[in-house]
Amino acid sequence: MSPYHSKGNNGFSESRNGFKKVKVCKLCARKEKIDYKNIQFLSKFINDRGKILPRKATGLCEKHQKEVARAIKTARQIALLPYVDENLR
């Protein structure tokens, strides 16, 4: 472990000044719109089995995670995205 980080009692690493680093939502920073027709963008938030990735893995805020999930579900219903991968059938 580097001398700049120390582990507190809770196991989370803290910086030298004692504050945790704040994570910024990727979509909030870019001001990007979520559209169910943008399949390449939505496929970044789906794993190889077709499941929607959790917030911890995507790095999105709660608001954008819900919007991405809704867009993925809409794209699945109108057959733009598959429910499961072709290799798993």
C-alpha cells in the first residue's frame, strides 16, 4: 500500500487528506442523451449473457442507470436488442 493511502476501520481507502474521492457519472459529465435506438451505446451496459450491468460496474448515477435500463428494455421489446446472446441458445 502506498504511503498516500491508508485503510480506515471500515476498509475503504481514503486519501491523504481523509476525504474519499467522489465518483462522477459518465453521462452527467458528457451531457449525453440516452436513446433506445442507439444500440452501440446501450450494448456497453449489457454483459455477454444479456443482463444489464449494475451501477457499480457502469459508473452511472441512479437517474442515468434507470434511464439506461428503461432504454435497454424498450430496445428489447421492439427487437433491436436480443434478450439473450445467440451463443447461449
